[in-house]
Amino acid sequence: MHSGEITIDSITKIEGTAGLSVTIKDDKVIDLKFMIKDYRRFYTSTVKGKPIVAVPSFLSRICGTCSIAHLLCAIEAIERSQDIKITEQTRLLRRLAYDGLMIRDHALHLYFFVLPDLLGIDSILDIPDDHDDFGHQLLHDSFDIKKAGSELSTTIAGAIIHAPMPTIGGFMSLPDVAKFPELIKQLEGIRGQVIRGVKAFAGMKDVLIRNSDYLALRNDKYFDFLDGEIINSSGKKIKETEFHNFLDSVVIPYSQAHGYVFSDDKQDYLVGSLARINLNKDSLNKRTTESIEEYLALFPSDNVYHNNLAQAIEILQCVDDAIEILSTIELVPEQPIRVPPRPGVGVGVIEAPRGTLYHMVEVDNQGIVIDYDVIVPTAQNQINIENDLKKYFEENLDKGEDVLKLEAEKIIRTYDPCMSCATNFLKIEWIRL
């Protein structure tokens, strides 16, 4: 391959639409563009002028698979704009609902999108009847794991998608504690399957090492997706209210999404499970740590493919966290906290399945939204993904088109990207100059 242009119109097995263009001259990559398509859907413009009570449920529609992430992030932003302090019971119930989301969402990515890469096939539909038991076993594990996550979220939040029970200041109604013993039994039942998945994804041979920086929430008390400080690899801590000053938006003319870099050194960074485990593995549930200690020894890691292993570890963390809460929580009747509307600005920051998610709201004295902003994880990862791809293509141009195509898809897919949350399949076109 001396000169040419490689064009990938859409990337398979991701949520949303992305494209890739690589220009090669004299066996060197002279240009590479990673393009996020179908990104802008104007949710943040639509909520302007709306009462805050209507906003969380509406913004949960940004994403189907991780709607609880947008729901809780919007609720947190609004609560902070109104100076609402939630109870510890509400905090624990939100953790439970979120554990369910992470179990289900990570299982979807790992077992339906990444498992074919692990088995060396194109799709889980291609697992033949005579395939070794390993592939079939993992696939059947996935059904049980996803079901447990779905039932946990449904019991606590009312649904796995667009959950009706979480609201500003608390919950519309409390879950039925009579269902908790069965949930605990179900979660205990999948622990062995989850650990088998950790072992399987630790066995992936793919390697792409680039010295990225990492960004995630950190709670010094326990592994937490909902509360903490924003930190990076060097230990820099950023207040959530200052995130707009911390991240610099970068206009990428060939992409519908802005990219983001650190405002102080203009450095790209990675968010998501790999960042969370790299920065927070010391705060994992004790039972989780004891069960998979040999695999945790691989972290911190600069191998982007270890994002898959990190997701598998987070599934186990969420199972153990949920079991612990369900076994100890004692619910008392309480109503959502309500306060008279007041003008204010609130920032919500949580760890969505794919990385750090930001919601910011400005409210007037009537409780009407004046301004709203959302920064999603994949937009933050966009520049890092592009730089990973540049490194891979620069080092592997001699491997031929088929290998380059497959590996480019796998690199992008390992980030578990979600552009517009409207799933599209990939068609790759190779154009020769």
C-alpha cells in the first residue's frame, strides 16, 4: 500500500454513527479523521423555557441504553441549582438503580459487541452449533447477567429505560422490600458467571498502548459512580462546578461533535471504565477485590483494550455493591424534598457507563430553565480515539486492508462509544487515489 485513502463510512457494533478517513502517501499516514455523525439532536435547546420538574424525564430520552445516567445527572444538576440536600436513603437507592444500569449496559457491550472479537467471529449469531462450549457458555451467561441488572433497576427505579421513580429530591415511591431477598439470590447466582467473564476478557490478546491521561470521579470512601471529585492521572482535582473552565472545547470541522482537551496543557484524555479502574481500583468492594485480585494486578494499564476488562470488573463491583446495600438497607417512609423555586446554576457530574457525564442547568426564580448544557463521554473521548487510530495505522500499514479495517473497528469499539444512541451498522469503503 503506497498511496491511497481508506474511508470507513460507519463503524459496526457501536451505538451511533461514526466514520473514519485515512490518507496514505508513500507508505505514511499523512491524514486521519475520526468523524462522529448524527450527533446533534438539540435536547438542550428544547428544555429551555420548561419547568425544572419536567427536565430529567425528558433528558433521559437522550439515550435509551443509559437513560438512567442522564436521568440522575439531570436530577443532580437541578438539585444543586435549588440547594436540595438529599437523604442518605435516597443516595443508597440511586446507587442500587445505577448498579443495575451498569450491570446491564456493560453486559450488552461485552457479550454482544466484544465477544465476537474474543472468539474471532463477526457476530454472536455466527457462533456455530459445534463451537466449543466456551463461546456458548459466555453467551448464555450474558442473558442471566443482563436479566439480573434489568430486574434490579426495575425494582428500584420502576423501569430499565426512562425510569419513573427517581425524581428531584428523592423517589416518587419506594421499592418493595419484599423483593430484596430474591434480588440478592439472583445477584449471588450470577457472581460466578461474572467472574468467568472477567477471566475471559482478561485473556484478550489485543494490545494498543499509548500514554493517555485519564479522567474520572473519585470518592475516597468507596467505588462510586455518582459522587466524588473529578481527578486525573497526575492527581489534579477539579471541582464539579468548574468543569467548563477545566475542559477546552475543540472544534473538529469534519465531526458533528466538539472534542475536548485539558485547558491547561491541551492534552487529550480518556474517560470510561479503564480510567475509573486505573484511578479507583483501591476503592473497589472488598469482596470484588478478593475474588479477582490477579486481574486487578493488570491495572493501572495504558492498553486501551483493557477497557473491556475494566467493564467486566465493574460488573462484579456493581453486583457486590448491590448485594451489600440490599442486605443492610432499612427503608423508612419519606417524600421527595420540595423547596420553593429559586434562581441558580447547578452542575451534575456522574460516571455514565462510557465515562464522565456533565449536565449544567441555569434556572430563574420561577423554576424555569434559562440555559442547559450536556457534555457526553464519547465527545470527550473523540480526540483520544483519533490519536489511538493514528498510532495504530502509522505502525501497521503493512498488514493490508482487511486487517486495518478490522483493527480500526476494534479500537473504536473498545471505547464502547455512543454518538447519538441510534445504532447503525458499518459499511467500509476503500478508495484508491
